[in-house]
Amino acid sequence: MERRSSRRNCSIKFVDTYMNQLKNEGVVWGYDLQYLMTGLLNQHPRAAIQFTKEKSTDYTEFYREIVALD
């Protein structure tokens, strides 16, 4: 389980580091990660809705917060 969590964190850090910059430049690249994360954790998307509304970009912190809710 620890290994899977580590890989997931690396993927989220990649998005934080590289993909957010492209998205800010106008590149459209698929689904919104915050909704994917709440769905994978079988959580109501209210946290993702709030994250989007606030125009947040720190997906690593968002992931930590929603895992703590689980």
C-alpha cells in the first residue's frame, strides 16, 4: 500500500510542477485532477468543487487533505 501511495504522490507532484504551468498558459489537457482524486477515493466532490472555486493549484496539498478525510 505504501508503494502505491508513493507513486501517486509522484504523479501529483509532476502535475503540480509541469502541467499546471501549461494549463495556466491555456493548454487544455483532459479532466480536472481534483475530481479524479475525489472519485478514486469514493468521496463526494464537494472538496473538488471548493478547490476549483478557489482556483487553487496545489494538488499535493489537496490530496493530503482529502486523504485525511477518508
